[in-house]
Amino acid sequence: MQGLSGVALSQELVRYATLAPSSHNTQCWKFALDGRSVTILPDLSRRCPVVDPDDHHLYVSLGCAAENLVQAGLALGLASEVHFDAARDAVVVNLSPTPAVVTSLFKAIPERQCTRGEYDGKPLSAQDLGLLERAGSNDGVRLLLLTERAAIGRVLDFVVQGNTAQLNDKAFVKELKSWIRFSASDAVARGDGLFGKSSGSPTLPSWLGNLLFDFVVTAKSENEKYTRQLHSSAGVAVFVAAKEDKAHWVEVGRAYERFALQGTVMGVRNAHVNMPVELAALRPRFANAIGPGHQRPDLVVRFGRGPTLPPSLRRPVQAVLV
């Protein structure tokens, strides 16, 4: 990356930003470059109105991309100042020269993934939990780390309730299926969505995957899978913003991405189990059960050590520039 400047430098920053996670891997972002800053705009054509009716996950995704950009900027000799532009509902990252620092978080960006498999079931050390907590917290975001089996069991109860309700909702299932890429050729052609093999599922022709989905993916089968996955996890991380607005949702995304990158450095995998916070009727009861009380819990993430899976794909940089 040494020697990059101008447009090439800005596009390299965007490339790293797009390696961030997004809801259903929708890659719901656009990037505007002007030399001294990068503006991350929501791509509302890629929103998920059923699972994310208030665009909460969309703005969390923008925050994840912003954090990757911050880490990449520092490695390229650029300090970042991030703020939310409420007039445009956009994240603005102002850049200024600084001595380059290649951090372990930056190195982890290409390796980070949401690993939707079972973990080894072993607890993490107090030192490892401390590193994750520091990475995933800031002034506007509180991180709750639940590691006791009873607490994980309470989370599982809400995951099962939420998953059952979602898979019994025809609109939810239709939206989810629209983002699943059953075949490798479809995943490569589109460069987005949930590649089945990345979740440990076999690759199938798209027509066959769509046909089998309703028979294979049921509330019963998925609840059994989530039970195994949570029982194999070292703990559950719940991210809670100080306020319920887009600016704080962006900060949740930044905090979660630092958590995920720090975990990658340590060999700790993670995957979202957001059902308890995606259903408005379930969310307050979940908040009371796990601690935030009147505050809205934003993300629910299980974590632990386990194997890697094939990565999700990304669209080319040119596809996300405006």
C-alpha cells in the first residue's frame, strides 16, 4: 500500500471499509470521496424493511464500515475524525496526515468473519474478556459480556422465541431468501448476500436451494441449531447504546467492529443472534432479563473459539462509489 495517493489512496480506504459486516451482507453503503474526507451514505435500495424496519441494522453497518476505514487510514498515514451528519444521515470521516501505524486490528480486517458454526465450548480467560470489553466499549456504547451458563440460557430462550416468530412470518422468510446465495456461481456473480457455504451449508443450484429451503429451514430445525451453537459458545456480547438514534447506532457499529477485529486477533469467532432485539414486542422483555432495563439493546453476538468458514463475498469498489 506504500506510495498510494489521491484517488488510489481513497479507493484503497473504501476497499477496506467494504470488508466490514452488514445485515444479511447487503453492503448497504455508498462512498463519496473528496480528497480530504470520505462520506459513507446509506444505500436505501439495499435496506431490509421486514427484519430492520427502522434501519437500525443499516446504520450499525455504516458504523462497521467507518471503523474499518479508521483503522486502514491509520495504517496508510491518515488520522480520522468521525462524525454523523444528521442533515444527510451520513457518516463523515475527515482525514489528516499522521505517522503511519499498522495496528493488529488493521491486520485483522481481511480475516474477520461472522462464523456461523459451533465453537469449542471452552471459556475465555479474564484477560481475553478484558481485551474484548475494552475494544467493544466507548463513551456512547456499553458492552455486556454474559459468560455464566444461566445467563447464556436466558439469551437462548429469547433467541428461540424470536427465531420461531420470524420463521413463521412469511414476509420475513421471503426477505431472507432473497439475500441467500445458494450456489457459488450466484455468490460470485452478485458479490453480496449470505453465501450458503459461509454458514456451513452445502452449495446447491439456486433453483434447488429455493425449492428445499422451506422444507429444511424450519423453526424447529433452526432452534435446535441455535441451541447447539449457544451451548458451544464461551459467552454472549450485548451492545447497548446510550441513546436510541442513528448517530449512536453508528457508534454501536464501530464498537462491534473493534470487538470483532480484536477477537480475530485472538482467534475468537463471533456470530449474530439478534432475534431478541429485532422484534419490537420481544425487545423490552429481553432488556429487562439481561440488564439494560429501559435502554434498547442493539446487538446480540455469541462468541468463542472455533474454526473459520469460507468468507462472504464483496462487490467491487467501483460499485459502491458515488
